Amino acid sequence: MTQGNQGPAQAGLPDSKDLQEWAWQATHGQEWRLAAQRWALVREFYPDESASWIQASIAHRKLEEYDLAEALISEAVERFPQNSNTLRQYAELEIERGKFDRALELVEQAREKFSDDPDVIWSIANVHKKADQCSRAEQENLLGQEVFPENARLAVQYAEIAMQQKDWQTALERWQQVRERFPKHASGFARAAEAAEKLGNEPLSRQLKLAQEYGNAWLISLQEEGEGESVHNISPPQRRNWKTFVDLVWTKARLNLKSEANQNHLRYFWWILDPLLYMAVFYIVFGVLMERGGPGFIAYLLTGLVPFQWFAKTVQQTSGSIVGGKGLMHKVRISPLFFPLVGIVQNTGKQTLVFLMLGLFLVFYGLPPTVHWLAVVPVIAVQLLLMVVISCFLAMLVPFVRDISNLIPTGIQFLLFTSGIFYTVDRIPSEWHTLFFSNPMANILHQYRLVLVENQWPDWSGLGWVFLGCMIGLVIVLALYRRLEPIFPRVVIE
Amino acid sequence: MMASQQQIPAHGEVIISLKDVGVRYKRRGGLFRKPEYFQALENVSFDICRGDTLGIVGRNGAGKSTLLRTIAGIIQPDSGEVVNFGVTVSLLALQAGFDPELPGTDNAIISGMLMGYTRRQVESRMSDITEFSELGDFIYQPVKTYSSGMRSRLGFAVSMFMTPGVLLLDEILSVGDKEFRKKAESEMVKKFHSDQTIVLVSHSEGQIKKLCNKVIEL
């Protein structure tokens, strides 16, 4: 601190730095009247601060009070001979007043005194630029850039000269250099965006504006990606074809099973354990404790019960699947058939193991496999078809009439007792046989018995009728789905 | 509710056209009661051109998400029509179909497939997805062990590689922690260039102004 500024500080006034900060606030806010007043205050108490003169002059200049501005800046030139900014701001004032010759005189004067100041070079080029002598300005600027390659102001000025010449292409190239060399310089993006806009390249202009936020590396990677097909991006097919749809259902079902298994300690072992326990219960209750139904009743019971459980579990689980899939349905475009089908495939996957266990049980029970067992494959296929029709139909119906889901358990119970699981067909009076077998589940279970227990070929005509019925049902259900597909996403949330 | 359109010159031909689109939801009613409806959208008309970045703004409940779903073809309008001149349209669905019991890899595959990719397409991008999501070996762990930030990172990484003809975004530029959000946003905004057509729904008018060349007000 010099002697001069001790006085006011002791008199309880803010010190020089605080006072200047206060004045700078007005300058930065471009409130020129306020700035002029505040700098006047600074000058009053700290006349040795060059800023108080120069900034006050600038403020008056901005207010177009040129005489006041000149008085202040010429005083500053006298007072601070070591400060190049005095002469440079004086030149700015003369430029403003249109006196380019006088401005040039001043900056040349500055050049003589401050030969190693890049700001002086900038000012010289600026005078030429403002005087519309762009080639001269460019010349001075390039000389300056040679000496001061690290100076951002000169690089920016170089691009601005091209902007003034309305040579937008050149300007863009120069702004690019600015961005590369001085990535933090905002004008490299903002002004370049203006140049791009003038060129009519709106996308580039928008890119440049955004690049200001994300940086030059982002812009470069963006432009590189634009040139070649991006390595990252892949386009989805226009619309899922049936193959990808099948793969989707298959993958989802497989993953659901995996997920289900992951929730237990014994994982996949449960798929064997569960039917094993289930069969054990029936064996103990009906075979050991009650000893009813005569010899072979357990085999008869289980060959009916195991396929029925498959049916019951699947229908039960899939009936609410479309309603349950509403979240997904609103996120991606997907056929509502996806939801019941996944449930069916999932249950079928588990069921294969159960059938295997049933086969093993029958062998140990004393019913060794014969060639007729091969016929179980078409029987299973028809049952699968039946389940697809019924599950998809119910899943379709439930979103429209939710009440139906309350009837489904009862319906399954009803089927359980009318499909001949706990009693043999010959217990039914023969006049009721047609009605009994018109229940497709009773028909299919009867085929299982024929094949697995009685070692006969299935009743092909009966099976054929069920198959035919299922095919007709399938066509109707698919047609309904096609018709209703667009309204499902609405219905599930209503 | 009229849709006013602030037209700024756009480039490219029209690829999707909405004409007087109206959507209403049934509020209550059914078999025995007279149904009551809630009109979510009414008389909305505008065109989407190739290369557009269209911003949709509007207050809560103005029907912004409904409009996106209508454009995506997920729901059909009750009146008017949406004409698609042969482009693929997808709603960017983060974490679609995620199963917490399954590892990140499986979730990435099923999520990608649900968005319309083939399994092969997703599998061939798995290393990119792992890299972008910064999950490292966690990708082989069940998603239930992830932090919510990790989960959204995975979700975003899967969606990242999606380039339908028209991409629909519903307030998604806010995922994960601060660091990742920056990365996600910069990557997403990159998509806004190239010739990607985008429809963006956002509450943030600043964001819309910054990113979009057309604005629809609902």
C-alpha cells in the first residue's frame, strides 16, 4: 500500500480492493451510469489506481459522453505511462468517434513503447478491422500470432476478421482452430454457431451451440460418428417378425424360469422335488392309507392328475397375464399374445421334468414302457394346443371383464371333478359318455391313460376331434387378438 | 386444449403426420353404469419431419405422455389419425422388463429384445453395454444387488444403442448419479444430431429450448 491510500482507510472507508470490486460489479453488469459513478468514487479516494481512470473513461464512452471520456483517458495516459491499456482505450474511444487515423496514431505509439505486449498487437489489428481494412488487420494479427502463439484473444480476433468479411466458411475454420487451441473459450462455439447459421447449416449451428456445454471432444466424436456409420448404434427391425417374436417368448420364458430358480436355495432341484412330493402325497393318501380304487389305481390317478395340474397351473397363471403386463405394454410396442404365451412356455418347461418323473414312477410301479408310449407325444401336443387356446382366450377376456378372474379357480375345480381324474370312465352311465368326452380335458386325460397305463394306441378319432376343435378355437382367438390388439393398452388401465 | 405450434424452419420431408388426434380414457362406468370419459388429447395436429428435434411442453396431465404413446403406436387415437410414412418409432423405455433376480447380462438381452432388437443384435453389443454402464464384473451379478444408480446406468446403456427412425423420449435425461448423468446427457444429445428424428417431452423449458428446433405446446 502506498502512502496515499492509507488516509482514507484510516478514516473508516473501505479499502481500495473492496471499493474497486464494487465498481467492477457495475462494469461487469454493464450498468454504465452506475459504473461511472462508482469509479468516480474510487478515483476520489484512490487516484493512484489506474483502473479508476480507465474504467471510468470506458463507462462514459459507453454512455456516449465522449468528451468526459477523453478527458479521463488522456489524464490516465499522462499519469500511467507504464500502462499500455491507457493508450489502447484511448484508441477505442477514437474508433468509436470514427477517428481511425487518430486511433492508429495512438496504437502505433503504444507499439513503440510496449513492443512485447500482445494486447497492443490486438488493438492495432482492431483499429484496422474497425476501419474496414481487413487485409491489413489480418496481416497485423498474423504477425502477432507468430510472436504470441498462446494468446487466445489474437486467435479469436483472427476468426472475427473473417466474420466481418462475411467469409463464413473461413470463419468456421478459424473458429475450429480456436476451439482446438483454447477449448475453454466460449466464443469458439457461440460465434461459430452464428457463422454456421449464416451459411444456412442449421444442424451444425445447433451442434456448435450444444458443444459449448459438452466440450470440443464431444463435438469431434459427434462429427466423426456422422461421417461413418456409428459403431455403437444398431437399428431395430421395422416390426417384429414371427421368428423374433418366438425367440422373444422363448427367451423370456427361459429367463423367468432361471429367475424363479434363483429365488430358492435348492434352485432347479425344486422342479423335481415339487412333483415328487405332490405324487407322494397322493400315493400315501390313496394308495397306502385308503387303499381304495383297487390295484393300479395310483397309476391311473397320477396319469390323470399330472397332466391336469399342468393345465390348471398354466390357465391359472396366464389368465391375468395381460393385465399384469400393462406396465410393459405402455413402454414398448408388443403383441399382447406375448404375455400368455410366455406363461405357457414357462410352465411347459417345468412340466417336461414332471412327465419324466411320472414315467419313472410308472416304471417302478410295474408298468414298463412299451412302444405305445411314443403316442404320448401327440397327446401332449394336443393338450398344449388346448392350453394355448384357453389361456389366450381367458387372458384376453380378463382385461375387459375383470370379474372373470374370480370364476377361474372355480372353473378349474369344476373341470378337476368332471374330467375323470378320481374315477374311471366306466363308472359313468354310457348314455352320458358323449357329454363326458365333449369336455376336451376329459378326452385328453383318457388318451394319457390309454397310452401310459393300458399300453394301447390312443383313440385317434377322439383326439382328432379335440385337435380340430382346438384349431378352430385358435383361429378365432388369433383373429380376436388381431382385432383387439390396439385397444388392450387402453383397456388394461381403465 | 389446442395445440399451438411455433414453427421454425425445418429440414427434411414429413415422416409422421398427426391429424386432429383425440384420445380419451374411460374414467368409470361399465356394464351397468353410463361410462364417463376423460379427454386426454383433443384436436392435436402437427407434422414430424426427418431430422426434427421436436419438443413437447405442457403442464402436468396435459397429455404429453399420452401423445408420445399415440405417436409410438402403442395406443390408437379415438378420433383423427396418426399417419406414419414408413418409419420405425420407439419410445425410449429405460429398464423395460427388468427382472431383479437375473444378472445384468440377461436383463440387457431381454430388455433389448422387448425394445425390438433381435437377440443377436443385443448380444453383439454386450461389451459396449458393459463398458458404457461402467458396471464391470457387476454385470454378471443379479440386478437386485445393484444400487439404483447402477440399475439406471444399465437401463440407459441398453437404450443407448437404439436408433429407430423416430426416437421418443419421456423425461429421461435424468438418470444415475451426477457424473453418469453428464455422460448420459452428452451421449443422448449426440443422438440429437446426426439425422436422428426425436420427439422429446420435458418439464424443463430450458432443456427444450436448448435442444429442439420445434416446440409443441399442449
